[in-house]
Amino acid sequence: MIGVISYLAFFATMAGILAIAVLGLNLQWGTTGLFNGGVVAFFGAGAYGTMILGGRPEPGQFGGFEAPFLLAVAGGVGLAGLVAWAVGLLTLRLRHDYLAIATFGVAVAFESVTRNAEWLTGGAKGLRGFPRPFEAAVGDPFLYGLLFLGAVLEALGLAWWGLERLTASPYGRALRAIREDEEAARAIGKNPARLRLQAFVVGAMLMGVSGALYATFYAFIRPQDLAPILTFQLWAMQLYTGSIQYILIGLVIVLMLLWRPEGLLPERIGRRTPNRTAGTAAATASKEATTP
């Protein structure tokens, strides 16, 4: 029975970790309309940054500073945000398919760097040796797995709550306005370039949180973990299906685009009542336009 619970806890932990990255993707793509094909680059930045700061020292290897857990995670998330800021400055003028191709190229380039920069990333063998937080104090691996799952679910809940508050705020309405009609958003005084970059960085930092938790959960990260297929797995929200997983992932994506193009939990937009007068509608539109 304990083995079954441990098995389910492992997959629940992985699902929760990847769900955090999906929330970041939803802010970028679902709310702001930024088609990010390079999720693994920011996921990997969070993972490698955390391992370099918090891992144990190795001969001839940069890093191994053994920083406290929260400081190491914060550094990894900050690195993901810094990478996103640099990538965003270079790519966010592109739109739709062109943005997806450019960001996908960033992901491929990042994976190549991690594979070849052995002094920094450990090369193909990766980085290992991250001391799991509080594992020695807990002692029991089974209990520790459940506690780690609880921590991941708490982080997921906080990320979801924060994004819900963000998207319901005037700032979130501005992001949706950019997604729907950039020229109209600019006409009411919004700065689409700045808002897109901000949303891109925040979403990437959530992906960095996901990567940091992934690295600390396994106490190991390698370039193979950053294969481009991970982006599609996150789009399909990861299937563990053996040798046919690639076929099923593609099938799920296509079926979802056909069946629910608006997503499993579509955005709810209030409907205007048909008997609203033209003067009331104009006053409401003017008030929304001047809301910061």
C-alpha cells in the first residue's frame, strides 16, 4: 500500500511542478497572446540556476555554492526572468508563428549550450548533488515525498491565486486588450511593447519556479531533460504513456484545438444587456479606458 501511495505521490508531484509552468504559459499565450515555443529554455534556466547556486562543489565545475534552498530557488527564478527579458527584447516584435519559431530556436540553443558548456552545466552528464531541503530532518523517504508534494501543491495554489488576481485587475484587462486589438489598446494610452515584455518575463519566471522545483525534486538536471518535446508535453500537460507518448501528445493537441480551442477553462467575459442605452455604454467605455 505504501508503494502505491509513493507511486501516486511521485506523479502528483511531477504534475504539480509542470502545472506551474503551464500557468506561466497561460499568462503569456492565453492572456497576452504571446505564442512561446521555448518554454524549456526558461524551465532549464530555473533548474540550472538553482543547481549551480545550491549544489555541492565538484572539482573543475563552476558553482556548488551550497546556498540555502530558498536563496538557490530565488536565484534560479531570477535567472529565468533575466533570460526572458533578453529574449523578449529581441523577439517580441514578432507575431504568431514567427514568434513561436524564434522562441523555439532559443530553446534549441539553450539545450545546446547546456550540452557543450561542461565547465558551467556539466555537459551531457549534467549537474547532480543538490541537498534536498529538510530531508535529513524528516528521515523517512515516504514521509518526505508527501511533504514535498504538499509544498509543490502550495506553490501551485499560490501561483494560481496570484495569476487570478492579476488577470482580474486593470492590468490583466490591459493584457487582454493587447491580445485582442493592439491598436485599440495603444489608442487608449497603453504601451503594448512594455506590457508584452512584462507578461513574458513574469510567465518565464513561473517556468523558472517549475524548473527549480524539478531540479530539487530529482537533485539532478541534464540537457536531455530540456529536449524540445517538453514544450509539447507542457502544451498537452504531460502524458506518461511509454513508447507511444509522442503520437498521443500530438493527437491530444490537435483534438483540443478542434474541440476546445478556448481551453478547458475558458475565460469568462460578461455580456452586455441588450437594453443598455447608448449613453450608458459610452460612459462605461470611457471609464474603462481611463482606468490605469
